[in-house]
Amino acid sequence: MTLDNGKEFTGHQQLTDKLGTEVYFADPNATWQRGLNERMNGLPRQLFPKGTDFSLSSHNELARVKRLLNRRPRKRPRLQDSRRTLP
């Protein structure tokens, strides 16, 4: 997971521990890294408005949104979704 350098991510270690994933930060002067980060962070906002209380969302609803976002075609390679590009 790649995060921006904002103060909202000071608790990244708890996120890493809970999800069992690596957390990376965008380089300070690499605007292309943050642009993609902001684009990917904005996609869930198309489905959930800011301020949404996710504790009121069902596991099935969140799983459905996760599938939609993960299966969204990417520009590269060849407009394939992650199921086709990852082993």
C-alpha cells in the first residue's frame, strides 16, 4: 500500500500490523506518485460520500465495492484488470 506523506497516516504501523501488508510512502518530490495515489483514493468516493460511517456498511457491501475497484480496467497493461495481470 502506498500512502501520501500527510499527518493522517501517522498510525500507519497499526494499519500494517492489522492488515499484514507493507506500507510505503510517496517520495516528497515525486508528484507522479502522489497523483496516482490521489486518483486511487478518490475512486471509493464515487461510491461513498465523505463522512460515510463504514461501521454501518455490511461486509457484503464493502466486498462488492472492493471487487468493483479491483476489477476496474487500468490503463496498463492493455486495459486489463488485476485478475489478469497478477499471478
